[in-house]
Amino acid sequence: MSTLEIKQELQDIINKGDESFVEKIYEMVLNFQTTLKREKMILEGEEDIKKGNLHSSDEIKNFISNWKP
């Protein structure tokens, strides 16, 4: 099944669903997107560690104390 066909089928399923169903699907998609973003951030952090891009506790404390909202 092509991506276009999958998108069309998903749209049909959503269109046939009641309000509760659509809200649940929406919540699932948002949760999935959040999970993907978090996984990406973790991988980037692990790469930084491997490259030695680290900060000491004192550097972080100094950074936070100078943080301007």
C-alpha cells in the first residue's frame, strides 16, 4: 500500500469516527510526536557526550543564575 493510499484510508477512518474516537487518535499522534522528539534529543545528547561537549556542575549553576527570562 502506498503512502498516499494509507493517508486516504486514515482520513476515511477518521471521518467515520465519532468525536471521542477522533480525540483519542489526535492524542495518540501528539504523544507519538513527543516521543520522537524526546528520542531525538536523547540521541543528540549522547552524541554530545561522545564528542566531549560537556559542562561542569559549576558552569551549569553559573549559566542558570545568569538566565534571563
